[in-house]
Amino acid sequence: MSAKDSTNREWTSADFAKAKPAASMTAAEKAAFPNTRGAQKTPTKVPVSIRIDPDVLAVLKAGGDGWQSRVNGILRQAVLGPRSPSGSPAEGMTIKIKAGRALGRERGFSHVKAR
């Protein structure tokens, strides 16, 4: 069992051998998992893996859900400028962080402004 979650043991080789793809699930099995999202109909973003300093990640995550979209907005602004190619404001450009702002100022990020 994991130290973080004592109710969910780690999978064994036998567990992996019994596993089957989600596509082979019956309708009743699928109904047991109603909140699964499924594949995007038209993928618009590319999944990537990057390394971010822990203090920077803490500030981004302190803003709650949607931190990945905020990262995308910050990168979009840095690379493409203050407006997206369509001329509309880039999605997620404004970082709306409450606790994150205070955390950023506390850790010495001079670019984190109070509102």
C-alpha cells in the first residue's frame, strides 16, 4: 500500500495481467465511471513534459484549478506578445492568483503585484 493512500494498494504483476482496455468495458462498467472525460474530439493542445522550479510551481498551483492553462497563457504572452494571432487577448494571460500572489511576494518574486 502507498504511504499516501492506505486504501489503494499498489498494483502487482497479476493485477496488470488482468487489466483490460477501457474500450472493452461493458455499458454497466462504463456507467460506474460517469465523470471520465474521454478523448478530445479535436485535440487543440499538445501534451508536453517540462521541469519547473518548485517555488514557481507552488505559486502557479496556489491559484487553484486551471494552473496549466495559466502556464499556457504566460508562455503565449511571452512568445507571441500580448495578443494572440487572432487579435483577441490570449486565453489565460491574466494570472488571477489570490494566495499565489502573497506566496510569490513572500518568496521574493518582484513581478508578483498586489491588487
